[in-house]
Amino acid sequence: MGELRDLLTRFSLRDAAADDLIERSEDQLATHLPGEYKEFLKVGNGGEGFIGESEYAIFWGVDELYSLNESYEVATYAPGFLVFGTDGGGEAYGFDTRVEGWPIVRLPFIGMSWNEAIPLGNSFCGFLERLYRSE
């Protein structure tokens, strides 16, 4: 996870999530979260700030995933999308749980639809690297 910290030098991480918090959240979501994402949560349970020079992100805590996905009615508008954060504007970051490996995509919060999905990475670390290298 050292390379993860290198990507997040301007990103303010919250305190790490304990294993039991992650497990409770997985139970609530009725799914198992991807391994890389769980490793991230054990470094910081969400946070906010810049990734690289220009990409801003807010990552929700694992304990917020269920309630915030419910509030945004994600299952109604984009079934199989599990939002874990935002760009701080109108775009949601999340996993496409319909596809093996759960790639990460971006969807607009308003007009949330799979027709608007933009692929951002095949893994959580790949997603962070893409944001880091964006210009």
C-alpha cells in the first residue's frame, strides 16, 4: 500500500476502518467488497482532496455506503452500480458490480444511467492511478 500513499499525498484520509466495520458494511450491502478497496479502507476509511494535480475526489466511509446509495436511489436508476464517492461535483464514482472484477466507472448523479458510464479502471488502484495521471 506504499504506492497508494504516493498517489494520495494531497488527499486527506480519515482514520482507518476496522475489519469488523468493513464486515458489518458488507453484511448490510449483502456483498463482498473488492480486496484492493478493502485494503484502501484499512489505510483510510474515505477522505477528501486532490489526487494528482487536478482531480478532486471525495470517498465515502464504508459505513456510509449503504445509506448513501439508498438516498441516491442508485439501485433504481443504475442497478448494479455501487457508489463509493464523488468528484465533489455532479459525478459519482463506483463499482460496476454487473461485471466480474467490478471495474470502476463514473456516472452523473443527475440522469444516472448506464448509458452515461465512463470507465475509469479495472481495479481500485488502477482507478486512483488514472485520476493521478489526469491532466
